[in-house]
Amino acid sequence: MSTVSVTHRTSPDLFARVVETVAAFFEAVGEGRRIAQRYEALSRLSDVALKRRGLTRDQIARAAIQGR
């Protein structure tokens, strides 16, 4: 009969990866909020104001994502 022994050690790198993952999550949430704010601001503009920016209504979502 053979026996397998497994030791589980928590590496300091694990903590760093967890912290990086949590930070990346909150960064992504923040970016999503900024995109939503840009979308909202652009969608409130008149067609004339959008045209001055070189946009049409159907381009608002892409412009919000691209940060225009």
C-alpha cells in the first residue's frame, strides 16, 4: 500500500494575488461607472450638439466606451 502526503502552504504570493484581484475588480467597477456617466451625459445632448462632436445617436455607446 502506498501513501501520498500533500502539504498545503500558503504562499505570500497568494495574498498579493488576492489583493491584486480585488483591486482590479474595483478598478473595473470604477471604469464601468465612468463609462455609464459618459453615456448618460452624451445621451442628454441634442442632435446638434452631438453633431458638433462628430457623433450621431447610434454612436453614443461606442463613444462612451472609448472615452470621447
